[in-house]
Amino acid sequence: MSLCPYGVIEFLRRKSNRYSFFADSEVNKTTDQGWQIINFLRLDYYEDHLLKSFHLPGQPGDNSLSVKITVDNRESLEQGIVLTLALEQGEESCPIDLKGFYIELEPEIPARSKMTVNGFQSWSRSEEVGANDRIAPLFFPAKLLLAPYGDYNIFSTPGDRGHFHSWTYTLFHHHRDDALLLASLEESTGYTIFEYDFDLNVMRVHKDCLGVKVKNGFQLLKIYIGRGNLNKLFKEYGNNLRVTRKSGKKATGWCSWYNYYTGVSESIVRENLKNLKKKEIPLTYFQIDDGWQNAIGDWLGCNDKFPSGMKSLCEEIKSFGYEPGLWLAPLIAVPSSEIFKKNPGWLLRDQRGKPLKAGFNPGWEGFFYALDIYNPGVRDYLKRVFETIQEDWGYGMLKFDFLYAAALLPLNGKSRGTVMWDTVNFIEHHTRKSIILGCGVPLGSAAGNFDYCRIGSDVSPYWEDYLAHINYRERVSTENAITSVINRSFLDSTFFRNDPDVFILRDGTRGVNENRLSLNQRNTLFLINNLFGGLIFFSDNVNELNSEQIEQIAESYPLCEAEIKDRRFSEMVYCIEFALNKRNYLAYINMSRVMKKLILPEGYYFSAKTLLQKPGAEILLEPFESVSLIKAAYDREKVTFLGTSGHVFPGAQIEYLAIDDCKIDFRLFPDAYPKSKIYFAVPHLSGCYTVNGQVYRATRENDFNYLTV
């Protein structure tokens, strides 16, 4: 055994960003020389002066391994570059067992920026952090039960202040026109992790390539690095991603989980179908969640709570005008399932040969276990499951959950990220006739492969969970979900359509389905889902809602595609700038338990609650309260449209508007809330104004003259 020397090749220093490349691998020599350890190879280079390739130090004349570095700065990339790194091997090269790889950058971070830390998978917390923040590690005794859900056994940072890691992409921004985006364009070869230390201003971009056996070369990294306007960066990044499924339209639906959980039954489904139809709520999807199957792992039949069978129930859902959806977790099994008992060879095994625990769920049987996606029996079984659910039963919308479990270990000479990529592609390939929703999945693997994907943890009928105290980042919590949804908002229509999970409006019954969210918390969750969601679901039994809650659901329509322009978080308040229907909006979200006083920016802003507010006006937000404001084109000398009530975004239900001196004509979208009020500012209090053929007189409030129609 021989140890290679530490190799450094460095170019003349220039006034530009420095990049360093490190590799850590084992080279399997088939000769009598045995193993040769390649330990921390390093290459430094500077922009505008690039090294094309070089050979790792080793035996004289050994041409078995080289690193090729290319920077693709095509004309189509106006905001950034694509940096690709690959291992290339000679004709007589030996197999390589990769252990790890990273490059090191000294990026120029925009002033006063915070770093967006993207969590490992759907449920993992995603948030903005700064130099004085820290993400504490998971309480060690809890790792036995909770570690498989996150990255706790895959990648860790010390938990020091200012030292973080982010999966697939990271973003630095203080102002929307000066942002820095670093993002992976290739997750099929392994997960990409961005590790940054604010104190040292050092960024390491890691490729999780543990377990990879290289025979004919290997792409280490392909990343996008861009700086400029936030929206332009994500658009350019998205345009360079591989996309199998294009982003669809925004949609709404009903899901059984957040009211009935595993207690869902055929009679509950029928009751909710009738109630939804009676209330004339225009949903697209009606999804049956966990609780229909015989056991987790057995997906070819249903339990005795569904005596008519899943095919008959699917046809009944369609008869009500909804697209039927069904939940399943195809890569895990509990010990009581038939596939667990009869097919032990289908299970993933740990180093001791024991079935690999994929998590712990007290609502099932405790521990559950992962299946081996490369096992031919598993693949044949899942093909039969997908064919049965789609072709025989007729479900056109499928929700796939707990997908992370397939890739807890490197398999078959592939990294964990490649295993996850292969799993997602297997699912996508065999569900081409359906709409698919991913959940519990690393987002980089899901990008371009799912129609919709969860981007936060499960919401709950309470704000925060006690598991926050042990730093569990995948906890079920409304606060946890909202935080991730806001910070992953720019993924919508870039990776897939975002699923922010459900909103909850019901009061419920104590001991049954009580909702402990305050009124402000419920309203904030409702606003967040409508603003950031590509898929907007709820689970309440509408027959148990009061008239105000039913009206609030109606205020989602018409569905609006918001363009998020910027987000800022300061003193526990989010400020979101967005646009829809060529109008500009501003939303404030108070995430704290105390009252907040805010000063409006330049311009006039309107909501049905605040009415028209002058530039620099103060608004007060109660604990957990949120407000959505439209920027009004107010002119003291003209009739101007201000906004509306009856929609979560004031004014969004206006389909047509024409103003000609004292004559106004407008039309609402067909599915708009019929009791909406429309507000106009007028120059003269004493004048008469004709609106849609009727005469109205103005009133005065807050020093402004109004028409309320």
C-alpha cells in the first residue's frame, strides 16, 4: 500500500474568484501493487485562466485518472455560467471506488445577504440564515427514531454560528436585483451539497458520491452559478434543467388525511363527496390518503372499511365531477404486511444484514422498513401496483410518499443520490398516464419528474410542535411548513408545481378533530397556500364549517398565478412582493407572538380591511396575522380602481374593467365570489357615477372619496 503525495497545481493569482478542487477516493489496482489511496487531491485555478485537465500524482507514467474542468459560458446564459467537472479515465485505467468529492469557492456574496438553506427532502426545514444564526444538531438520543427522515446520517456541519449546508441549491440575497444563486444541474450522479462558512467566506460544493464505482469516467458536478435579478436567475436555471414533465396549471382539491387520518372510510368519502357538491366548491382533485390499504406495503387490495372496493369508489368520485386521487408509499413496508413476511429478500439490509429501518411511525406499527428498488421482484410488484391502480381501478392522480426511504444507502455501485434518481425515474416512467404528486423526496431528484411536489413538512392543527426543542427539522408543524414553503417559493414552475400542503379552517371537536390554530394563524396559512401553492388542498368536512369559513374557501377563486418578485424576512415578519394580472401586490406575514408595527413603502396600498393607505402609513399586525395589499394607482383628479373584498388577493376577481370619466364598467370572473365588493376612488364627493348601468354616490373615509359597488 502506498500513499499518494498531496498535489497542488496553482495559477498566477488574479483579482477574481478562486476555485479549488478536491477528491477523496480509492483506486482499485488489479496488479500486485494492491490498493492505492488518493487522498485530497487539490487544484486551484482562477477565472479567465483555466486548466483543461491534469493527472493525479501516483506511479510515473500512470495515466489512469485525470480531472477535466470545463466552464460552459454559452451566449444563452445571460446571468451566469455552467461549471462542469468530470473524471476521465485512460483506456487501461483501473476501477475507482469514490468516497467523496468537493470543490472550494471564495464567492463574492452580495452585501448584507442571508443564505437560503434548502433542507434534505420535502419535509426538511428550508430557511434563511445569516452570519449570527445557527442550526443546532438533532438531539442525539432521538437519532434512533428520527435520523432516517433527514440528512442526519448523511452529511453534517458542526452547528456553529454562520456555518451551514444546503441541498441541491443555495441562494444569497438581500435585494431582488442583487442575488447569487448556486444550483445543481445534475443530481443523477449523486446529491449536491453547498456548505458555506460566513466567517471564512468559503463555499464547498460537495458531491455525495460514496459507493460509486467508476469504470468509464464519471461526472462529478454540473452546477449553475449566476448573479443578478432573483427571478431571472431562477428562470435561467430552470431553462437549463432536464425536464420530463412540464409544469401544469394551478389546481385545488380535497384530501382525507388532515381531518380523518388513518380513520378514513368509504362512508366518510361518500359523505364528503356529497357535501362538497352541495356547497358547489369547484375542486379538481378528490384524494383518498393513508388508511385505505390493508397494510403499508400491500397496495393491491383495500381493508374492510372500503367494502365496495377501490375501483367502485373511484367511479363514484368521477360521477361527482372530480379527478380521483390515491395515496401510497411504495418503497416501504411494515412487518405485518404480506410482502414483508413473504419476501424477505425484497428488503434493504444494513451492514449486519438486518432489514433497514426507514423510520418510526406510532400511527402504524412503530418501525417500518425500506425496499430495494433494484430487486427484480420489487420492480415487478410495483409495476403491477401501478397498473392496477391506474388501469383497473382508474385513479388518475397518485400521491407517492416516503420516497426518501429507497436511498438510505448506496446500492449496486451507485451513490444514494443516483439510487433516488433511479427510483423517481422508475415511478415517473410507469405513471405517464397520471398526474403524480411527490412527497418525502429530495427535491433535486423530483425536479422535472413530478407534476406536483410537497415543499414543506406536514401542517398541523397547531402552530408549533414540541419536537422543535430537540432540533428535529422534519417535524409536523404549521410554523415549520410555512417557513419552508416561503423559502422554496421560487421552485414553483422551475422544478414542478409546488404543493404547500393543506389549509385548515374548521373549529373541529375536542378529542376528535379540534383545530388549535388561532384565527390569525388559520388566515395566514390560507394566504400562504394561495400565494405560493401550485396545488391547494384542504381536508375539512365542509358541512361542519360555518358560513364565514365557507365564504373564505370561495375567496380562493378564481385561482391566480402570482409572480413572486422578492421576499424579505426581518424581525419575524416576512415581506413578499408579487404581481398577478398585471397588478402589483405586497403581503406582510407576522410569524411572531407579538404585535408588529410596519411602515408602508412609497405608493398607495389597499385592502378591504385597511382601505386606502397613504405612502409611509403605519399598519399594525397582531400576533401571527397576515395582510395582502394591492398597490393602487390612486390619482386625486381621476376615477381609479382600488381593489375588492371577496378574494384573498384584493382585485384578483376582476376579469374586465373600463373607466371613462364618470362611467365605469367591469365584469367578474365566472367563479368569483358573488358577494364581492368593488372599491373605486373618485375626485368629487358630490358627483354621480354610473357603474355597470347603475348610479352610485360617493362616501368619504380616511380622507378619500369612495364608491363601493
